Amino acid sequence: MQTRYILGLLTNGFNEIQHVKIRNSGLEKYFPFVVTSEEAGSKKPDIGIFEFILNKTNANRNECIYIGDEPETDIVGATAAGIDSVLVTFGKHFGETPATFTINTLYQLKKIF
């Protein structure tokens, strides 16, 4: 049996610009939930943007995992919101972070999930 995940995209930025970028990149079909900082009224790493998407999706924080590539905005924010996180380093060295998992490439997500 294959487990299915619902993907959401959380981005700092303005609605119009971010939605055009997502649509033009072909990623729109993979993310049924897209939340911008403009819509949420707060920016990562503020806990408010994470709370906003949890409320919008009716998700339980203990059933979520946040995947990001910036320790200060992505990982610190998710941790403050009580959400497990994956830091994708893409070969960069960040030192210690509060990330639940740290990986180098997105392909390594298969080892976690």
C-alpha cells in the first residue's frame, strides 16, 4: 500500500507574483494548498504564517512536516510552530539547526518517508 501525502506550498511574497511563478514553473498541479505571506498577513519565520496554513488546511501539526532550504526562515519558523522539519542543504553548510532531519538533496526524502 502506498501512502499518499497532501502537499502545500508556503512562500514569502505577494499573491500575484508567487502564483504566476508557481504556475509558470509547472508546480501548480502538485500543490493543492498555496499560502503566501500576503494572504497570511505574516512572513516566515513568524509563527503566524505557519498557524495560518494549519488552520486553512485543517491539518494537525503532528501530522505535518515542513521542508525548506533556509534555516532561519523555514526551519526556525516551523520549529516555533511545533512542526517537524526537513532542512534540504543542497550542499551548503549551515552548522547546527533545530531541523528534525537534514538532507542534501530532495531525493533523500525517500529515506525519511
